[in-house]
Amino acid sequence: MNATSECIEVCNSLLRGEISAVETYDQAIEKFREEPERSALEGIRSDHQRSVGRLRQHLIDMGAEPATDSGAWGSFAQAVEGTAKALGQSPALAALEQGENHGIDEYEEALRNSNVMEEIKIVIRQDLLPALSSHVATLDRLRAR
């Protein structure tokens, strides 16, 4: 596999993770009718939606076909979130935080990959990764309430 193909594969994997996050937050938001939880979760969902757009555009710019669904990870994440929702808000928030931490791990792995283009690494360092760290802090605050 050449460097461009690997970069495309990594970006599509990150894109599927972001699509999964949007789907999972859609499901979680239904559980939270109260403020500030609902608006915080909607804000995080919006961040993930913006990340979907950024990654899609990078893939298009590379001449690649962006992923259109979350794939197997999305099915797993939704199953975990569905179980957490059935158990209550605190387990749901914990499951969301676990998903954010998984995303952080995925972005950090992409940063270590020498075949990921520097232009994409800059976006990950400056925008995508800091957003996930902020999401973890927000979910921690919500869980502490």
C-alpha cells in the first residue's frame, strides 16, 4: 500500500469514527431532556458533525471517496450507548466519555503514522483532537453533577 492509499484509509477510518459519534450522540440526546445536559450534548454532536465535514473534504481533496456510514464501529458504539441509556444517565455519559477517549486514541495513532499527510496532521492537532479533549472535560463535569 502506498502512502497516499494509507492516508486515505486512515482518514476514512477517522471519518467513520466521527459519523459513529454523531449517530451515538443523536441516540444519547433522546435520553437527556434536562438542561444543561441536553445542550452540552447537542454542542458536542455539532462538533462531531463539523469534524465529519472536515474529514470528508480532505478525502475529496485527495481524490478519494469518503465513507458514508459508521461501519462496524458505529454498530458497536450504538449498542453500547443503547445499553447505557437503558441503565440511566450516568452510564450513558460514561459510555459517551469512553467513545471520546477512543477517538483521542485514534487521532493520536494517526499523528504517529508517517503516511498521514502533514496537512491533515495539522488539522488533527489544532482542531479535531482539542475538541475531543474538551468533550471529555464536559462529560466529566456532567457526570459530577
